[in-house]
Amino acid sequence: MNAWSIVLQSGAILLREGLEALLVVAALAAFLRRAGAGDRLPLLYSGAIAAIVASLVAAYIFETWFGGAHDDTVEGVVMIVAAALLFYASGWLFLRQDGKRWQADLNAAAGRAVAAGSAWSFAVLAFLAVFREGAETILFLHALAKSSGGWTLAVIGGLAGATVLLGLLFVAMQMLAFRLPLRPLFLVTSLFLFVMGLRFVAAAVQEFQEQAYVDVHPAAVPQWVVDYGMNNGSWEAIGTQLALVVVAVVGLLLAGRQAGARTQA
């Protein structure tokens, strides 16, 4: 196998699997920085680092006891939990899009408890987002190394290049976030996390369908939707996503009504 081909393959694996996790962590980090909660960043990054370690352990377990094949059921459950946290974080951010309300939460004792709780949620979310991709990435890289003569300089070089590119993307996202007003940043981050949650749900449904836990009824969806992982082209995934959208809209309407009632009071 050509060395440059190996470089491109190893780099593409890390980019493809790592970009999704990077986007989640970068969005949460940008939010915490802009919201004046930078002291909670170590907790967020600790969750991501712990996930990398856990990914190595999981990859070793899968390689040793499952012959290098990932467990669809375990991965589906991880994605469901991650999706739930994504939806929670999305709603939490949306309801605090008002900068004054956010500052009030930080200044009040009850607000500090809420902020601390959300920080732990963000740390768990970072863990799950990275872990979901991490173990799979290591297994793919292991398969590539096994078929191309081991962990050669070409494999390592591709990983190094992809790591640098991911780092640059992370920095660029942080710089862009600092230029956005606080309210749009909250709204954009909230929407992004919600969309990612829907994507994780679609992926989880597919994992369960592959294990025959859930039926498969094909649906005509645009190919780009399938290509970007927003849906696997089944009515089961579509129905689940639509139900979650309806629940989110109803929840936001009720929260808005309660907020209006408190304002009048």
C-alpha cells in the first residue's frame, strides 16, 4: 500500500470520527467562555480527556473479547444517553439566551447551583461525545495498521496532520464565538446541540435496527440527509425525530408562558 495513501486514510479516519466530537466540545467551550464561566472549562476538558482514556480501554476490550468488532447495542445506548444530554443542554442554553438572566443565575446562590449542575452535565456530554467516536476511531486505525504493516510513520503522520487540523478548527471556532453577540451565540449553540441530538437519535435507531430490536420501514428522504447522518432513511427514525421536535416545541412554549407569568407577577 502506498505510503501517501496510508497517510490520507489514517488522517481521514481521525477527521471523520473526531470532527463531530470536536464540534460539540468546541461549541460548549465557546459558550462557557463567552458566558463568563471560563472557570468551568477544566471540567469540560476533563470529560473529553477521560473519554479518550475510556476509548482506549474500550477498544482493547473489544479487540480482546469481541475480535475487534464494536457492540451495536452498547453504542446505541451510549448515543441515546448522549442525545438526551444534548437535548438538555440545548434547552438549558435556549432558556438562558437573555444575558441578564444568565448573569443573575451566576450571581445568585441558586443560580450557582444550577450553573455548577450544568457544568457537570456538559462534562458528561463531552465524555459521551468523545467516547462515542473515540473507541470506533481506535478500532478503525487498528484495522488500518494491521493491513498496512503496523503503526508506521505513514499512519502516525496522517494522525498528526489530522490532529493539527482539528486543533486549528477548534481555535477558529473559539475566535468566531468571541465576535458573536451573546444572545445569537446562545441561540446558535442551542440549535446546534439540538440538531446533533437528533443526529445521535437517528444513529441509535440504526444501531438497534441492525440488531433487529427495531423494525425497518424505508422512507424516501433526500440522499444528503442520509449522507450527513441526519437520518438513515427509515420511518422509525423519522417518527422518533419528529416526536422529539414536537416535545421540544411544546416544552419551549410552556417555559415561555411560565416566564411571561413570572415577569407579570
